[in-house]
Amino acid sequence: MKLYYCKYPEGRQNFGDALNPWMWEQLLPGILDEDPSSAFIGIGTLINDALPRRTPQAKHRVIFSTGVGYGKDIPVIDESYHIYCLRGPNSAQSLNVSSNLAITDGALLLRKLIDQSSVAKKYKFSYMPHYDLAGDGWQRVCDQLGFGYISPSWEIEDILTKIRQTEVLICEAMHGAIVADALRTPWIPVKTNSSILPIKWQDWCASMQLEYQPYSLGRFYQPRSSTGGWAKVNTSIPWDNLLTPARRIQEWLRQQKSAQELSKLVKTAKPILSSDARIEEMLTRLESCLEQFKLDFAEGKFKV
């Protein structure tokens, strides 16, 4: 059974998508391999008309905590689909399936893999931008304010450590919020770009009995060769060297503006955290679905 998730070119990775191999290989030992005749579809907004095209050899498609979105349409849910759970109620409604299948994002299962003992806090606030908007500019803003900075393109363990060292996470990256909530770190949702898909957030937030009401921040444009997100992974060119003197002044002014906005935001925004009871309820339901899947696999349900 082959794990299907969103992969990026040239060694890039995005936190939410990269959680898939990191997490499922630990939770499902001995199940995942490279056989494309069956597909395990986990974390991500992956249920759309592109899914059948991207898993063309799959006779069985296991849907586990996945969300509906992107694409042009919804695929026909035929006998090849085995839906164990979905990211939230919006996904269940879009597929016209039982609301009982609407549980939550599978990243909550991180609680089974991470030591829940307390960690010393190093940052009052940390900021995690959307993958497409990450870069040196936001790093500099955070350094100026004394905030932690978390890039969605970092290694999984580094991101998890920094979230746990943070008192309040400001995040445009949805899986920053999902994982922060799972690890009991309060979070503040922000939005700097109209291209951010609210339906994803609304789907997950509804599953945790929360409302998605992001605070607006101005967008910080990154030089294309800065590090992070869609920027080049490795560059030996210092950021300042990419800019003319006039551009340096312009970038400095943008940095000051972003720093002022972020500083003002943390003084007025109210951090969010789902209830402990909801976390435990959803975790128990996910665990039950996972055990059922493992039982079905052991009984040969997905053999071709």
C-alpha cells in the first residue's frame, strides 16, 4: 500500500504534507510500501478530481482524516474508496457521506508519538507563515521583535521542538495551528494573502468546535532567492546582496511596517485553544479508526 500525499520538487517540503511519511510510517509499521495497487491517503486537502488521476493504478483508496478541496470538482466515490474518517464536517457534507465520518485532521495522532511532558518555554510568541510566503524577511521581523520564527520548510523535529518552546504561536500555516493545538500551545490565526483557502481552516476548526476568524496582516514580499518556502533551498548569496541600495531601503521600511503590525496584533488578539475534552474525544475516535484500518489490512481487505 503506497502512501499518497503532496510532494514538492527539488527537495522542498511543507510541514503539513511532510508530516505524512514521518507520522504514518511510525503509526503503521509494516503496512506502507511502494505498491501502487492500493493507496493510503492521509493528511492534506487531497480529495478532488485530481485524486483518481494521481493514483491511477489504485484498486483501493484508503481515506484517513483527509480533507476535500482544491481541484475543479469532487471525485465519484466508487467501490475503490474506503473512507475511515475525514478532516471535518465540511468534507463529509461535500462528499454527501455520514457525519460520523467527520472526525478531525490526522495530525492530532502526533500526541501518540510525542512525549507530553512539559518543555521550558523560550519564546513568548513565535510566527509560522504560510509555506508560499516564508522567507528571510519574516525571520528578520521576528528577530527584531524577539519572537521565534518557524519555517514550514524546516525538518519536522525542529518545527515540533520550536512549537513546544513557544507560549503562543501566530500562524498562517494551518498545520502550525493544528499541531500547536494538539500539543496544547495556544495559537492565533493570521492571513496575509487572499489565496489562503478558508474552507480548509473552517473544516478543521469545526471539527474541534472552534471558529476560524483570522487576523489580517500585510504581506511581506520576499526576494525570490531568499531561503524558505518556494525560495531556493540552498543559496550562498546573502539576502542584502540581492538588493540595490534603493531596494534595501524599501525592504527595511517593509520590515518595520510588518514588525509594527505584528507587535500591535499580539497586544489585542485573543489566542485560541480547543478544550482538553475535545482533544481527547477526537484522539480516541481517530485511534479507533486507525485500529479498524489495521485490522482490515491484516484480514486482507485490500489485497488485489
